[in-house]
Amino acid sequence: MGKKINETIGGRIRAYRESLGMNRESFSEQVGLSPQFLAEAETGKKGLSAESIYKICSSSNLSPDYLILGKVKKEKLKNPLDRVIQEMPADYSAHYVRVLQTMSTVIAEVQKDSVEQYKQNNE
């Protein structure tokens, strides 16, 4: 059971880091852990001590409730997709976050093109 817990917690850290668009080196520097240790924690090869959990949570916006239990306070859920991401297995959430980031980029580009086209048509 310990390995599964380590993988779940590590997957949440990885998904959170990737949702910020940070690479492992910059995130590990931010939270005060070595990149190698962070890599092993994210893959579930190493468990996290209370001190490591404290470092991660106190130097980022990651809540200990979410990190350990996968729970987010309802008032922090800004939209329905947040609930979907919260309830999905950790190994899926990193991929889902990447898909959402790509979709967001595409939507922003389409909006920009639409505004430019509207301006051209109305000049």
C-alpha cells in the first residue's frame, strides 16, 4: 500500500508542477528539494517526510489536504473542471492538465485572430 500512496502523492505533485508550466529543476529550487529527490518522489520511488511535505506546501499553493488526501475545499473549486480534475486518478490528471492547457492556448489564438479579423473588416 505504501508504494501506491507514494505514487498517488507524487502524481499530484507532478500534475501541480506541470499545471504551473514549471520544469522539475525550477520547481525543486522553489520548494527547497533536490531535482533528483523530486523526480523520485513524483514517480513514487521515494516517500515524502513531514519536512518535505511542509517545504512543498509552504512554498507553493499546494494544500496538504490535496497533496495527501486528494481533497480540495469546495470554495476553492472555481469551475466544474476543477472538480473533474480533483476526482480523477493522479496518473491521469497530469495528462488532462496538458490537454486543457493546449485547448486554452488554441482558444486564445482563435480569439486573437477573430478580433484582428473584426478590426480589418470594420476599418
